[in-house]
Amino acid sequence: MNKTEKFTFLILGTIYLLIIIFTILVNLKKIVIQKVSFGKVLKINLFISLLVLVFLFILNYINFIDYEKPIPYKEVNQITFKKFKGFEFFKKELYGSKYFAYVFTSIDYEITKESINIDAHFHPSRSFVYDKEAKSSELLNHEIYHFKITEIFARKIRKEIIQKKAFDKKLIEEIISKNIILENRFQEKYDYDTFHSYVLKEQKKYEKIVDSTLKSLNKYEDSKIKFYDK
């Protein structure tokens, strides 16, 4: 558990402990609140407990306490485990191991009258490494290749839009949706075949495939497509 997680749990634990102490004191009539019954105090306690739980679930989804905006693929070489700022409160191990990480990437787009921007992004506040002792170069490399796979499909989307001259919004969104499904399948196969980086032979095989595929799509690395130029 990192320092931010410890601090978060300390704050939430303190708030919850104060609520419990307050409820007990009201019950023992050490604190008297006019026109407020113990039942009502208990309901307030349960409501606040629910809010704390919701807060934890949201924080588990995205770290808004130490938020960092998504990083585009062109800055892939700047990504280290320091950029993995997300939390994981509920999942304690992966296939029996506490040494694991999770990278969240996405393909995002913006359409204007003259152009479309298609970018692959890494999300620091939604990516996490569970145990600080797990921060090995091999594990980081495995997660980086997840991001590279996302970039492959971003380039495939750009290629298909350019080749088909698909400048209609509906058609563009169909191409993007189709490729995101294909990307998810590829990502799952990558994890399965490499066993999340533990099968070194398969990991190296995928690295060669990903690197060569990215190189073959270098023509489509520019995220912006200008409609009137194509």
C-alpha cells in the first residue's frame, strides 16, 4: 500500500471511528441532541457509511485525489511506474500472485467539420501497480506493450478512414467501434499467451509482433486527419 492509499484509509478510518463514537455516546446519553432519536442518529450513521463506501468505489475506479490527465502515445517513453497512480482496494492478487499491475488505455477521438483527431491514451489515475516490490522492468515493459497495442489499433483506424475516405460521422464511429472490439480481443490474447509477462518466450514474441506492426503503420502515426487533404 503506497503513501496516498495509507493517507486515504487513515482519513476515512478516522471519520468512521468518530461516527461510531458519536453514535455510542448518543446511545449512552452522554451527548443529548434535542428532538433527535437514537434511531435517527443510526440512520445518519448508515447514510454516511454508504457515502464512504461509494467514495471508496469511485476512488478505486479513478484516483481523483492525485489526478493526472491522460498521456498521448507520443509520450510513451516518459511512462514509468511513478505514473501508475490508481488504487486497487479490493483485488489483492492475480492468479495467486501479489506482484501485478494494471494499465488503462483508450482510443479517443474528436470530430470537427475539417478533421478528426484519433489518439491512443494512457490513463495514469486509472492504472495501478499493486505492490511496490512488483515494480520490475519486466512488468513495466509488459504494461507498456499494452499501450503500444492500443496505438496499433488507433493507427489501423486512421488507415481505414483514409483509405475508405470515410468522412461521415456514423461510418467513422462504426470503424472505431469495430477496431476497439478487435483491440480488446488482442489485449486479452496478449495477457493469456504471455501469462501477464511471466512466460518470457511469449512476451518476446509479442514484442517483435507489436514493434513490427507499429513500424508498418508509421504512415498513420499522425493523430490528425484533415478531410480536405484526403
